[in-house]
Amino acid sequence: MDGSSNPDTTEEGRHVAFRVRGLTKVYGTGAAAVHALRGVDLDLHEGELIVLLGPSGSGKSTLLNILGALDRPTSGTIHFRDRELTAASERELTVFRRRHVGFIFQFYNLIPSLTARENVALVTELVDKPMPPDEALRLVGLGDRLNHFPAQLSGGEQQRVAVARAVAKRPEVLLCDEPTGALDSATGVRVLEALADINQTLGTTTVVITHNASIAGMADHVIHFGNGRVVSVETNATKRKASELSW
Amino acid sequence: MNPLNALHPLDLKLARDMWRRRGQVLAIALVIGSAVATLVMALGALCSLYDTREAYYERNRFANVFVSLKRAPDSVAARLHDIPGVAQVDTRIARYVTIDMEGVTEPLRGLALSLAEHNETALNALVLKTGRFPNPERSNEVVVHEAFANANHLVLGSTFSAVMNGRKQRLVVTGIALSPEHIYVIGPGDLVPDDRRYGVFWMDRKVLAGIMGYQGAFNDASLRVLRGASVDDVIARVDTLLARYGATGAYGRDQQISHSFLESEFGQLTSMASVIPPIFLVVSAFLLYTVISRQIETQREEIGLLKAFGYSNADVGWHFIKFALAVAVIGLIVGWLAGAWFGYQITLLYKDYFRFPTLAFSIAPDIFVMSAGLALAVSSSGALIAVQRAVKLTPAVAMAPPQPASYRASLLERSGLLGKLTATGYMIVRHITRFPVRSSMTVIGVALSLGLLISTLQFFDSVTVMIDSFFFRAQRQDVTLRFSELRADSVRAEVVRLPGVVRSELRRVVSVKLTHGPRNRRVVIFGLEPGSQLSQQVDADGHAVTLPPSGLLITKRLAGHLNAHVGDMLDVNVLEGRRAQTRVRVARIIDEYVGLLAYMNRDALNRISGDGAVADGALLQIDPTKEDALFTRVKTMPGLFTISLQSRAYRMFRALLDQNMMTMVWFYVGFAAVIALGVSYNATRITLSERAHELATLRVLGYQKQEVARILVGEVALLALLSVPFGCAVGYGLSRLMIALFSTDLYQLPFGLAASTYGKSTIVILASVAISCAIVAWRIQNLDLVRVLKTRD
């Protein structure tokens, strides 16, 4: 895993999930133009847990949004497996998100009018062979909080509902933007455990954005971002368990 | 320099807030504008008509008391003048005549009146529009009423013929005039003006007296009563004085036909000004309340900041109230302009059937002041309730993010009535139940607009019932003949021989005063032949009523005026002929909608009036192919007073209603749609504002735009559907109210709300809701998925 051209499979025989080439993103024009991405080349392989590290404004969230088809690049291409996302229509991108991508956000983004189970059902109603909502919630340790509304749950519990919601459709890709950003250390660790667990058991390609360098220990690869570019890529020879992390 | 920079920063913020919410600002301003427009139009038209009429009456000395009689010598005029309280008396000769207009087969009707000697000082003085008064030396000169002249293209020098006192007279038009007595020109027994078939003309008194055989005598008088004197006393004394001269009972302006039509128009304009604007103003207050509440919700941090800087509660409150006032001002401007334009249009409509020398639409300044006061007061009251919350926020609390919205399963859900819903279904239902006040206000708003529309469209149903009742049941004859004198029953042989007559029934009409306890009313009793086929009455249940051998059938409205019930005995004072007095039992109460009527068996009526077996007219059913032959024959029939055609009356009635009602109905349909649009646009817009975060989340999760739009629209659609039964109920009640307000003694509008009216109205309102939802749903396109995920809700 690095910024240069790679073969389609790793030595473990993993296929490339995302192939990113020459990606740039410019917000605004003229003097006010902000270059969020300045030419990114990346290959992300299936089943890996990747952590994107970098300071604010380094472009990691922009990359994540473009990977998740929430935003379009200014130039460059992205392939998800054999499909070029940069050539897809708005509608096709929505279908891509629906079928293949799970999102987890810093502020959980739960629907306050729906219970934990219903928040998960929101996603399982969209896809063909989802995990039952109850099962997804048990997976994140919330089997006893099924009928609670978000306002009745703690921050960590809310984020775990968001994790359950993201994984219930058995996505190929899980994109997490600061999933522990709003949580204390102990609660954050529980959420990370859930993420690692899913990465392990379901083989979901997982990309986690964080400011928090200690989280990098649990990743297969750590990509350092700076000024809209990939600065370096590290590979962890041995991954740490989420439970061993703290900050 | 940008002129905006001169504004206080808070006012600049206000201007920008308004621009950002321009859709909502416009929607609410339109609702306020509708209220203001209705007020300005109705009150403007009312005041314009009223002031014009009063000035006209004053300038041309419109009389206060009117009386018709058989014949009295000129000397009686002095005795009329001696009645205490009488300021001026004018006597004259008035006779209905048959007019023969060249090129018109059917006979027309006219009212020939003698001119006063000095028009400048006379009561009911004419306004000569063109030409001159007749030369007394010439026996064929006439001044004709402008309405008749215009409809028949009569100009100075035109001629027409009239059968006067059995002789055909050729008449020359020397002048065209208007009269305060004939602002609304309507023939006797007609439902609506028919200027082509009925006209008023004036001749020199001596000339007319000569033709009609009234030398030294008169048969009609007008009296002007001194200010402060009792009109009722004068009427009573006139009746006593003129009883022996065959007077049919003096009456005041209230029963003068032109005056009472104007009065009923005033009543309708007043009703319009009092029913419609309150509905709009209440709705706009609610809309402003919801918009400003939402603004305060989204601007918590700014409010906290302002307070932290040292702005007082009053400053902050005033800032939001200014928003409401600014919306009201936009509404006022829209309403004033629209109201002035509608008022101008309605005045043009009035010019077609109210004949004033001049009629200009003008809006008195106090109407502007009043409408402004109302709009500003109601808008700021809506804002005040919302603003209390902003005032209560302490800076620290305001600057902290709001507590996460807490939801719970509603009672409805827990009852299991809803069954199992999808997650998005629950989102819709719980959002509705979490804001019960706002949701019910939306339901009420849409229900009011639906109710308003139903109660407007029901006028068509009502008129259909009225027309059906009047033209196809009560008056089934094709032709009505009226004789100039009472004729013995033997006239039947003569009538039967007229060309084309298929069926004929004799009738008798008698003017009476009916008294029941302290209440009395002057009406006419129609004497019909027993078993009449050409005039049928029905009771309140719609069942045909057989004419009893004796006893009266009276209409519901007349029964109401007299507080009379079936079986009650009424005192009957016959106001003509022998002026008999007797008591008659009320046999049935009937449903009839035109005039205040009573029916009786003709033989029984003849018995109480003491005139023997006589008739004053006939109802005919004719063979339509022989219509022309009939007309030609009756034009020269001696003793015939008038002939009226039912088909023509029907066409005229329909045309007038269609013209007037269509204008009004489009007006109201527009108004109702404005409310529905305003309410639903506002509701959808606020839902979007509250749920933008959630909806963007759904988009991120893979929901397509239309699936997300469905949630947004679903809530308002559900509320709109919920409002349908309430709206129908409001429509029912409002229809009843409108019917009562718009009914007069001249017309009563029957209640006949048709099922299809509910349906049509519902479709219009739901379509308005759909349009506003579509406009807001379009904004789903612009949801910024990325930004929304980076911010806390």
C-alpha cells in the first residue's frame, strides 16, 4: 500500500477495492480557490483497515467524501473495483452508496425521531440481504437498547448505533470520519472495538479518518496526509487490538 | 456607497433574513394581502356605492314614502301635504304599458310616468343625460330611461309605439334621463333587470293624463318626510287618507324596489368584508408565529451573542417583531393594490346594472388606515407569542446548542392503530405528533381554505336549487299575462282562444298586510287555480303541497318574519279594492326562494277580497312554434297590461348570476388557493429547515432524492389529507353562514351543497398543497451532503 502504482492484488491475494489516480479537488475559483486535494494516487485493498492521519485541512475528509461518492473530484479518476465512479451519474452514485458503502460520522447523525432499531432499519429497508437490525445492534453490544430513542442513549451508545446502522447492510466499504471525535477515551475504545470486530468478521474494507495518532496502531496501513497530498504510508507489521489503545 | 450600509446592523440582518426566507415572506404577505384586498375592495365598493347613492338621493330629492292608488282628485295632494311630518308631496300618473318596438316580435313592457312641472324642485328629480324635456304642446314626446335607450339603441329622435289605454301611440324620444327611483331598473315580477324588455319613460303630465283619462287626478304619490319625523306615522296616515281612493298601501324606502336591491347589495358587501378577512388574518398570524419561532430556534446562538453584547430583551424582541411588521407591510401594499384593482373591476360590473349619473370607485383614507391597523396588529400578535421564547433565553443557554430533540412513540402508535410502518413512515408520524400545536395549525389552515372554497362553490349549487325551484316548479308557465283591470272568470274563453295556448290557468294577485301578534308584513297573495299544473309549491322536505280549499301557504322566510306556524291565524288586511279585513289560517309552510310570498286557492282569495269570481292574469303553457302569432295578437289585445316570457326571464337570470358569480367565484378560488399554498408552503419549508440534517443523512445512507422528498412532502400531505374532513365540516358551516348572510327578502339562497362541490374543492386545495410541496421538494436538489455531516444539528 503506497502512493505509487501497485499490482491489482497484494501478496495476501487481496483485490484492489479503490483505485485513485491524480485526484484533485478545488473549492471556489480565482483568488478564493482552496486546493483541498493536489493530486492523490492510492490503492486501497479489500478487507484492510486503513487509518488516514493528518492535521485539519490536510484533505483527508475530502478524500473520504469523494471515496463515499458524496462529492466529486475536480480532476482525476476513482475506480471502485472495475467501475469508474468519476464517470457515474448522480443517481448511480446514490445506488453505489446504498449498495456498497457504510458511513460513520463524528456526530453520529442518527434520526432523533427513530429508535435504535428503527435507525438501523432505515438502512436495512434499502438493501437486499441485510443483517436483521437486532443482530446488528447485538454486534455492537446494544442488544438491550433496541427501543431507545437517540435522546435516551449516551454518546458512545449513539455512535455504536451509527456503527450498527453502517454495517447492517453488510457493506463492502466502511468509511468513518472521526468516529471517536466526540467521545471520551473509554467509550471511543468500545466503538473502535466494534469497528475492528466488523473488519475482522465481515472482511469490510474500513477507512478511518482521525486526528488521533494512537488509533493508527490498530490499522493495517496508516496514510499520512498533509497539504492535500499523501505524505507517507506506513504498514503496521503487527496490529494492536483496539482494547490496547488509549489516549 | 451601498445604501444598505446606512442601516443598523440588526436591520441589515433583518433584511437579509427576509431575503433568505423570501418564499415564506411572499407566501405570508399574499395571505395578508388577500385579507387587505377583500377589505379594500368590499368596503371601498360599499362606500363608493353608498356615498354616490346618498349624494344622488339628496341632490335629486329621493322620496321617503311611496304610494300607488286607483285614482284620486288632485285636491287630495294638499291633504297629503297636511300630514304632520311631510315636507313635500308630488303626485303623478303612473301606468304600465305594452311597448311595440319595431323589429321585435315579442311585446315589451314599459312604465309610463308623468313628469313634474318643475324638475328642479321635484321629488325623484330626473337627471337629463341628453336632449330636452318634452314640449307640453306635443302629445308624442317622451324622455326615456338611459338603460332602456341603450339596450334598444334609442337616440334622440328615435320612435317607438306603446299601447296606452287601449290605443297605440307613436312616441318620439326627445331626451334620455336617469332617476334616483330607478337606479336598479327591474320590471314588475321580474327576477333580474332586462333593459331590452322593460323600460321607464316620462311624458308631460297633461299629455299623459289626457291619454290615460286622468285629467285632474293622480294615481301615484311620493312624499318627502321631514328630518326627525316618523316615516311609519306618515305611512299610517297616508294609508288612512288614501284608503277610499284604492291605495294599495304606502311604503317606505325599505320596500322601494330599486332602493332595496341596493340595500341587499350593501348587505352582501358588508358580509364579505366581515367573513373573509378575519379568516385570512388569523391564518397569517399563525404563519408568522411558526416562521418566527423557527427563526428563533435557528438563531439561538446569535440571540445569545446579542444579549451577551448587551442588547436588551426588548431590543431582541423588537427585532423579530419587525420581521412580522415588514411582512405585513409587503402584504398591505399587495392588498391595497389588488383591492383597488378588484374594486375598480367590481365597480365596472356595478355600472351595468346600477344606473347612477356617475359612479367612480374611490377608497376613503380610513379604509387604508383600518386595513393597515388590522394587518399590523394581527401580524405582530402572531410574532409576539413566538418572541416570548427568544426573550426568555438567557445568553448562556442560548449560545449552547439546543438539547437533542427527544421523541417518543405517540399514543396513536402505541395503540397499534397504525400497524407496522417503515422507518421513514415513523419519521413522518413522529414529527407530526412531536409538534402537535403546529401540526394542528397546519390542519386548521388547510381546512379553512377548503371550507372557504366549498362555501364559495356552493353558491352554484344553491342557485341551481333556486332556479329549479322557481323556474321548473313554482313558475312552470311559458307566458304570464296580466290584465290591466280585474276580469270576470269569463275572460278564460278569450284566453283559451289566443294562438298557441296549450293550457291556461287564471290567477289573482292581491296586495295584503299580514299580521300575526305584534308582527306584520306587506306581501302579495297569489291566488291559483286548485290543482294548478303551472305553479307548484313544495314543503321543506321537497314534497309537493296540494293547494288547500282555504288557508294560506306561506314561505319559510315569511313565516319567520311573522313568527307564524302551521295552524296559526293571521289577520289579513286587503290593501286594494274593498280593503276587506279577515283572518286566515296558515295551512302549510313552503320552501320558496324568491320574494316573500303567500299562495291561496283563487276562489278563497276572491272570497276574502269580496270581488266575486275574478282574475287579474293568466298563466299559459304555449306551443313554441306559435309564439310569434301569440305576440302579434296580444300586442293589440284590449285590457292586457303586460306579458312576460318565462324563457327570457330564465336566460336573463342565469346570465346575471353567471356574470356576477363567476367573477366572485374566481376571486374566492384564488383566495382559498392562496391560503392553502401559504400554509402548506410554510409547513413544508419549516419541515425542510428542521430536517435538512436528517434528510441529508438519508441521502448519504443511499436514499434517492425522490425518496427523501417523499418524507418531506409526506408529512404535509398527511396533514393536508387529515384536514379534508375538517375542511368539509368548516365548508358546511361556512356555507350555512354565507347563505344566511347573503339572503335577503328579495332572494333567499337555498342550502343545497352538492357532494361534487366537496370533491371539486378538495381537488383544488390538494393541488395547491401539491404545488407548494413541489416547490420546496425541489430544494432537496441543493442539500449539501458534506456540510451537513460536519456540523452538529
